Amino acid sequence: MSEKSNEIKKERNIDTKTISLYKLFSFADNTDKILMFLGAIGAFGNGLSLVILPVFFGDLVDSFGQNQSSGVLQQVSKVSLKMVYLGMAAGVASLLQVSCWTLTAERQVSRLKVLYLRSTVRQDVSFFDTEVNTGEVIAKMSGDIFVIQDAMGEKVGRLIRSMAMVIGGFVTAFIKGWLLAIVMLSPIVPLAIVIGTMYLFMSRKASLSQKAYSKAANVVEQTISSIRTVRLQPYRMLIYIRFKHTFSNFYFVQVASFTGEKEACEKYDKSLEKAYRSGVHEGLANGLGMGSAYFILFCNYSLAFWYGGKMILEKGYTGGSVLSVALAVLTASFSIGEASPCLASFTAGTAAAYKMFEIIKRNPEIDVYNNSGIVLDDIRGEIEIKHVCFSYPSRPTDRILNDFSLLIPSGKSTALVGGSGSGKSTIISLIERFYDPQSGEIFIDGHNLKEFQVKWIRQKIALVSQEPTLFSTSIKENIAYGKEGATKEEIEAAIEKANAAKFINRLPEGLETNVGERGTQLSGGQKQRIAIARAILKDPRILLLDEATSALDAESERVVQEALDRIMVDRTTIIVAHRLSTVRNADNIAVVHQGKVVEEGEHFELLKDPEGAYSQLIRSQDVSQAKEQLCLDDAQHFSTELRPESRNNDDITAIEEIPETRLAKSSDINSEESTKLEKNPVTRLAYLNKSEFPMILVGAIIAIISGCVFPVFGIVLTNTVKSFYEPPEDLKKDSQFWSLMIMVLATVLLITTPLETLFFTVAGCKLIRRIRSMCFQKVVHMEIGWFDETENSVGRLATKLSTDAAVVQVLVGDVLAKITKDLAAAIVAAMIAFQASWLLSLFLISMIPFMVGNAYLHSKLLQGFGSESKKLYEQASQIANDAVGSIRTIASFSAEEKVVELYTKASDIKGKTKKGMISGISYGVTTTFLFLVYAASGYVGARLMEDGKITFTDYFRVFFAVFLAAISVSQSSFIVNDLKRAKGAAASIFCILDRKSKIDSSKEDGLTLNQCKGVIEFKQVCFAYATRPDIQVLNGLSLTIPSGQSVALVGESGCGKSTVISLLQRYYNFSSGQIMLDGIDIQNFNLKWLRHQMGLVSQEPVLFNDTIRANIMYGKEAGEATEAEIIAATKLANAHKFISGLQQGYDTIVGERAVKLSGGQKQRIAIARAIMKNPKILLLDEATSALDAESERVVQMALDQIMVNRTTIIVAHRLSTIKEADIICVVKNGVIVEQGNHDTLISDENGQYTSLVRHHMGSI
């Protein structure tokens, strides 16, 4: 069965799983429990106050009905005073309800995020290979966490209040009239069935929706994180449409290619489409459920008033007691309606929390937090590997190590050499205990590695890998990962030893320089030296060097190698390398082939056997000849290595932390944009929703009809109450009639509620889909420089895309529907009231400004909380993104707790208590004020009735119209927070949408040529990165590259080599000069067409979490590549053999960031992809640096073939790569200081090229 089929089954198993609601609160501490207790008491008291109120209303009715004129004022005054006292108690209860639940939700969600991150980084590496990816983690910690917070916060208080209203309502009903109460209990069973069915269906759809959004977030993370590397590859995916169920695994981030942006956006949009459908289905279920519930309840009212009339005639009930029972049940019924959005929040929250809680409670087999195990005073470092067999969990059928055995003596250096994919780096992973072998054992100082405490043993081991991982923080903080509590002096000593002090001291911010996301603000060599300094600071007993000096230029490599040689003394060192300069001095060299050691010994000892595996490797590198011919002349004839440093973004040189002035400027701009957008974001959101305007209009009309039902119901109630005080014959006839009228209203609600919910849900879901899509499309077309800004890191952008659109959705979903209904109810209620008594109505309406003022004050007091929280959440998300995306580095340096500590500090939002109290006070004041309005209306009505200015009927028309409208409108105080958050989110969204990319590949204008010749000319080009405008990278560089010729760029680290490639691809705009292609300024070309002419193979190849076949096909411009074309490309790249040996062959999924493949295997697939593209201009940035000698030789032959008749620019340090170039250019300080072919340049003994060669030869 294929890997993708397994993934489908796995997804289906978890798609609809949720946790129980009470489990959301599993991580509450004692303070939270107290807050929840107080909040529950407040909510319950608030609910009870609302069901005691109908009792007072019943007394009020009897006071009016039984004393039609005389004595009414005295009786009503007593009831009104009771309402005042009840209102004060309700206000305090409301304050507790809202403030306590708001605060505890904030506290618990903060703790939940930290626990989730802590548990995530705790997991073993295999978990990240098979179970989770970075995008999913960020989605959980940004978008999902807000969904969970919504379910844990004030919505719980509202649910408890609703439960209190239901319980209290029916208890009150039984006390006031048990026979009538029993009749009114009849709809409980059908009501429970309706709500239960609705909840289950909504849970399923919410779970599907969250899954789709997680996939969309994964697309975002992979797209943005790989934005630099893949902007040249065209992309086709037609053959893989059948895999659309898991399209989030297609991290097609060819975002500036011929069709890349379109396809990446299509993948993202498909994810959003799934979420949209689930959201609409969820809304429809909610509407149908609530419509049915309203229908059942109103039918119950109809029955109650008919039966209540009968009880008055037969059992001596009063009109007030019947009304008390009916109003108590009515209040309880309204509470059920209020519970609807709560249930929707709970279903979404419990679905979102499922995977988070699963990870939190998961105990990994290799647990860094497990303190059990052996802890010694120290270790000698003797390692013995006995008969180890191993397969990666993601590829259990592909055997990597096959009975591998090796003894590594203490304090000695052992080098592992062999072909790419032979298992060398796997040994390092097993010693680090990233994985455990399936069979066999690994011993350190005679103890089984599994017996050691994981954290302790890892502290004794330091790893420097081929692709160094740095975090988006300062150089100082990156190095400090090597030792907890390291002093500045220790850090400075480490950078001196790693030959990093020189370039660090040149940076304006020095050690405080921010390295950018994944170190993108530094060159490859600079990143590597910082990684080495980090390992030096750790002072380990066991040192693991996996191509540790592969990214350094000759001089840097020599100095760093000397430093490594010094720190290797008395340390057990394992070296994985291809280069003789790195391995020949090792105490023992082990040749690994097909997962086992086939030969071992010292360098010269192994050379004695000319047919041995090591000798064959040496011959393939021509190293033996280079060793015998160390003179400069022989360097012209033998394939050795030229070593100016280069790596992807090599010459982003001394691009240190963005200067403070630059950061301040950028922040100021963002602040200004946000401030500007604060004035009109809601209006602009409405404009984005304009295509749904007919739908919103229809929904609004239906909502208006639905809203009008309640004040009309007030008229029916008034006439029903009036009939209770009529003669028996009239009472019987009128009560039946008005009961039938209630049935009519029930039918209206049955029809309008589902339709209203459906229309607004569709409009809201379309808005969120559109906003997410527009923002993502905008982001993928931004110029590279935009992503260099700290505020535009992967974690922050992923958070914006996940949370902002979700927050905004409430404006067109629940909020807009509620505002429309409430407004309609208020207007109709006012009309009814004014028609009945303008004096009483005017008095009641005069109270409205006080309520509006309270809401406005609430909004003002909360101003600033949203934006502050948002920034902190984005910053924290970036920390999580760095950690999860670099889990091997985190594990290697036992930095799990440090990451959690950094995240905790970043996500600690100040003012949580103040925010909760402001919301609670506002709601408490509103609640108290409503009770005062009821009390005042009773008293004023009684005065007017005594004066003969209104009748009994007039009063209750006004009263019931206002009462029923007020119940709905009072809930609108909850909307203030939603509106405030939505406004801030909208401002953030429009900051992205309004920004114009400086290099926009979405534009269709610009020149295209029928045929590109490939003549390239740089004319006096000057360039500085926008994040560091004061540092000139290119300083008047001029270079002409004839069509079909190859040009090699060499020079020391940071001299500007890779910047030339970046400018040619128009990743950045240069500040002055010209770059010409076929005599035309490249800025005049259509950007898509221009990039399509180029094929890039970089040192750090980016593959996507898809099949090998799909990754290779990304290089195809149009149409589907045939199997023969794919195989031909992989054969040229020397990749076909290892691919065919995999269990799934070309259908093997490479994993996130291709973790399932070795460095050499990844590189060969990347080269095959470039071969498939068949470009006119070939850009090779250390294209063979990751390959072993034999693979390099074969691949270099393939590159030599595809370079024929193509303009080729080569950035490399190996002489075998650049020696045959038509032109070799030496770059220094951003200019060409020397150029010519190899023979010409080497003939100048004092030339720059010769000096570079000499430095390199000295390092061998």
C-alpha cells in the first residue's frame, strides 16, 4: 500500500475526533479553579436573576390587572423596588461571570500553548518524520488556540448562565403552577434530540474544518520558508490531481516562477475550499437545529397559554401566575437560543484541541524530560557500535544500516567515508539518540546508550552538521545555546576559535546582530562558523562533525580546522566528510558501504591496498595525485579543491541585524498603516464582501423578519394577558385565538432561522476564504527583501493568515446577523411602544444613550489590548516556528527548556486582569441598568395609569415589546469585544493587501523574446540590502558573459558572489548600474518569462514534502513529463539507482524538508529537476558540494553536458567544478578584481586567483 494511501486512512481516523468539554480545563491551576468557581457562581446567579424576574413580572401583572386604577401605584412600587435589588445582585453576578471567565481563559490558553510547545519539542525526531510538520504546529498555536480560547472563556459563563436559566425557569414554573409547568415540559425530549443531533453534526464539521485549515497553514509555512530557493522552478502537478486529499503536502513554493504563484495559490485555495464547505455545513446544521428548537418552544408557548386559560377557569390560577410560569419558561427558552453560539464554539474548540491534547499527553520513546537513567561524573567517550540494523520510521522497509559494527576509541578521531546515502550521517543520528536502532546496540564507556539519561548524555555530545541551523535571534543568543549561562567572555573566546570574530566585529551590532530567519541574513560560511562556535562553547566529550567545514573558504577552513584540531584533542571525534583535508589525519577511517563498515584503518594504511574501498574513493577524487603534487603548477592539472566560501546567500555577507533605525522605520510604517486603516477597516471589509451583497441582503431581510417576531410576540402576549382578566367566555375564545397566533410565529421562525443562518454563514465563510486567499496571493508575490524584515517572518505571517481572517469572520457571521435582528427588534418594538403610549416609550428610549455610552466606554478602555496581544502572539509564533523547524538542533543542544522559556516570555501578555475586569464591569453595568429600566417602567406605567393617561393594555404593549427586544439587545454587549478584535484584525489584513510588491511577478507586462541567447552583462552595478542600506555588497561590479559560455565566480566569504545570482534572478533591485540580458535591461522583461529562462541548483537544495517524481517534475514548464523523461533526468544526475532501490521508488515521499533523504540524494534530485527544466541560463551555486567523490564526478559530467550551449554561472570552491570554466572571475569587495581562464590566472604568481589557490592547497 502506498504512503499516500496510508495517510488518507490516518486522516480519516482523526478527522472527526474531539475531546470532551471538561478536558479543555485539564491544565487549570488553583487560581484558575478559584476563578472558574467564582465565574460559575456569578454566571449561575446571573441566570437565576433572570428567571426570578418573571416572578416579579407576574406580580406586576396582578398588580395592574387586579387593581385597574386605584391602589396600583403602591403595589407596583413594592415590586419595582424588588427589581432594583435584584438588578444590583445581577450586576455583581454578571461582573464575576465575565471577568473571571475571560481572565481564566487567557491564563489557561497561555499555559496550554506553552505545554503544547513543551510537549512538541519533547518528542523524538521520528515523530516529526511521520506524525507532524511545522505548519501544523504553527496552525495549532495561532489559529486553533484562539478557537480553543473562545470555547474556554466567557462562552462557558454564558452556557452556565443558560443552564441556570433553564433550571431556574422550570423550578420557578413548578412553584408558580406545577400543572402548567408539567405541560410545558412536554417538548424536552424532542428538543434534546434536535440539539443533540445538531451538536454531533457540528462537531464533525468543525473537526473537518480545523483539519483543512491546518493543511492550509502547512502550505503557508512551506511556501514562505522556502521563498528564496525555489523562485525559479516552474511547476506542474496535473498528474497528481488524484492526490488532492492531501494537497497540503504539495509545498509548491515556486512562488515567482512561470506558473508557481498560481499553482501555490491553487493549492492553498483548495484547502480553503474544504474548510469553506465544512463551515457552511456547520452553519446550516446550526440554523436547522435552532429553527427546529424555536419551533418546538413556541409551539409549547401556544400550548401553555391555551392550557393556562383553562387553568384560570378550572383551577383558580391568576393571570399573573400563568404569566410567571410562561415567562419563566420563555426566559429558559431564550437561554437555549443563546446557547447556540456557545455550542458552536465548544464544538470547534474541542475539535481544535484534540490533536494538541494528544501531543501533550504523548510520551516519546526517547524522552528528553525523563530524568531516569545513568548520570556519571563524566564520560571518557569510548563508543562501540555492535551489529546495528536500522531503518527510518518513515521508511521502515528501506534498510539504512545492515549489521553495522565499529569501535571508536576514547579521545580518538574516527572518520566515516563512503558514498552518498551509505549511512554515515545515520550513525551520528543514532549516537545523538535521535533514533534507536531496530536491532543491535550502541555503547558509550561500556554502558548501553539507552541506559543513559537522554538530556545528560546529549550534553556530552556536540554536533556541527552540513546545513547549520540558526534561530531568528542574535548571534550571541545563537551561540549561547551551546552552554546554559554562558558569559560574554566565553562566547567571545568561542567565536575567536571558530574564526568568526573578524566578521562579527565588522557588524554594527556585533554579537547582538539578528541573523534573520534560519540565518538568512548571513552567508553560508558565516552561519557555519557560528554553529562551530556554538559547539566549541559546549565543550563536549564527543564531537560529531558532519561536513563541518564544507561551507568555508580556503583560509577560513584552514583556521577553523586548526581550531577543530585543537578542541578534538582528548575528545572522541566522529567526522563525516568527503574531503581529504578533513579525514586524512583521523586516527581511524571507516569506509561505509550499504550500511556496514567494509574497511577501516589509518589513511596511509588503507592506501596500501590499491584495490580497497578507500583507495577507490581516493582515486575518484584524484586526491592521491594531489597529495604528491602540492606545488602550484600541479594545481593546474589535477582535480583538487578551490575553496573560496560559497553557499546559498553566501554574500549576504555582513548582513547583520537590521539596524535599529531601520527597524524603527519599518515599525513606524506598519504603525502608521494600522492607524490609518483603523478608521475604515469595517467599511473595506464590507467592500470585500460585495459579491455576496445579494446574499447578505436576503439574509438581512430574513433576519429582520426573524427579529420582528419577538416584539410581535409581545403584542400577542399582551392580548393573551388581557384575555386572562376577561369574562370566562371571552377568555376561552381569545386565549385559543392568540395561542394559534403563536403557532404562526413558530412557523415563521422555523423557516427564517435556518435561512438567515445559512445566508450569513455562506457570506462569512466566503469572506474568510477570500481574505485568506488574497493575503496569501499577496504574500507569495512580495519581493524577497520584504521577507528579510523581522515582522514578515514565517511564524508571524502564518499567524496573521490563520487568526486575522477567522477573527474577521464574526463580522459577517454571528455579529452581523445578531445586529440585524436586534436592530429590527428594537425598531419594531419602538413603533409598537410609541403607538401604545408615547410618554412611556419616550421615557424608556431615553435610557438608550446610557447603554450606548457604556458600550463606547468599554470599547475605549479596551483600546490597545488587541494590537499589543497580536504583536506578542506573532513574536511567540516565530519562536515556535524556529524551534519546530530545527528540532534536531534543539534536541542536540538539549535546548528544549530554553525554547519554552523564550516562548513563555514572548507570549506573556500584560494587562490580562485589567482586560477581564473592564469587560466584566461593562457587562455588569449593562445588566443592572436593564433591571433598573424594568423597575422604572413599572413605576412610571403605574403613575400614568393612575393619572388615566394609559390603559392596562397600552402599558403591557409597551412593556412586552421593550422587554422582549431588550432580552436580545442586552446580549449585544458581548459583541463589543468581537468588534474590537475584528477591527484590529482587519487593519492587519489591509496592511498586507495594500502593500505593493517592489518586484511583482504577478504582473503580466514587460518584454518577452522569442528566443533567449543568454548574453549577460553587468554594468557598474551597486547594491546594498534594504535591511542594511549602509553596507555596500556590490560596488560598481561589471561583468560580461557571452552566450553559451560558462563563468565561474570565486572569492572569499561575503564578497558578493551569490548576490550576483540573486540580482540576475531579480530577487532584489540594485541601487545603480544595469544588468542586461541580450542587450536589454532585465528590469524591462516580464518577470515570469525572465525567471523561466534560468535554472538554479543551490548548495542547500529545497525539496517539498511530496513524492520524488513530483519534485523532479517541478522543473517541467508545460505538459506532463513522461516516465522516460524523468528517468533520463535522474540518470544524468546519478539519482536513478538510489531511487529505484527505495521501496516506493519514484513515489517515495521525501518528508518535510526532505528529512528522509541524505544530503547527496537531495542534491541529485534537485539537479535532476534543473535538467528537466532545460533552461537557457544555468545557475550553479555549489551544485555538487554535497556529493561524495564518485557522485560528484558523474553529476559533474552530467552538468558539463547540460552546460553545452547554455550560459552558465558557477559559484563554487572545488577546482574540479570551475577549472574548465571559460571565464573565472575573482570577486573582492563587491567588484571583479581579476578575470580570465584558469591557465591565464594561475600564471600570475601575485594574482588574487593564485593566492586563493595557494591558500586552498595549504589547507589540503
